[in-house]
Amino acid sequence: MAMPRYTPTEEQRRVVKTMAAYGIPQDAIAKVVHCSEPTLRRAYRHELDTAVHEANARVAQCLYQQATTPGNVAASIFWLKARAGWREKQVHEVSGPNGAPLPSPNLVVSFVQPDQRDRLPNVIEGDRG
């Protein structure tokens, strides 16, 4: 005997859409509406596919309203960084005394035969070769 086809109610559709929008895993949603995960995906395909996008749109709308309200500097800064590509830039300049350029380091390169290496002094502290 065939099982009766699962038919979701409007209330169940609302619950599935809300839970999916909140990021609740599908296995948990299926338990709440008393169906299997494959049945959830078949019966609520539209709700599962659109819930996150609609939730993101609503949050973006609220953030936009906050960012365009005078006095909400934090929301404005966040919007500009996240949506307009603005970035904070830190520049670190290193200079010598009184702002003069740093002197160029003297670099000495010596080639030593492997058997003479232990006779060389350690120029760099901690260099144990």
C-alpha cells in the first residue's frame, strides 16, 4: 500500500523558510516539520532556495537604512568597507636620525671550503651553522 503524499501547510512553509533563513541545518528543519530530509528538499524546494537570499536582502536593507541615517558612523563605515571597497591603510616609514635615510648595510659575502668552516668566527650571534 502506498504512503500518502506529504502535503505541507502554509504554516509549515513559513516555519521552513524562517529556519532556513536563520541558517538552521536541513536535518533539524525536517525534524521540526516531521518529514525526512529528502521529503523536505522535495516539498520545500522553493523555501530552501530563496530563504537565505531574502534574509540577506532584509539585513542589507536595514544596514543601508542605518548607514544612511545621520549620526550612525559605524554603520556608514561598515557599509563603505564591505560594499564600496574602502580600506584602512597604515603606512610605516622607517628613517635614520632627524629623518635622514637609513644607511645602506655593508654586506660581505665570503665563500669558504666546508673543511674550513669551523675556523670562522660566528659573525651573527646565534648562528651555529
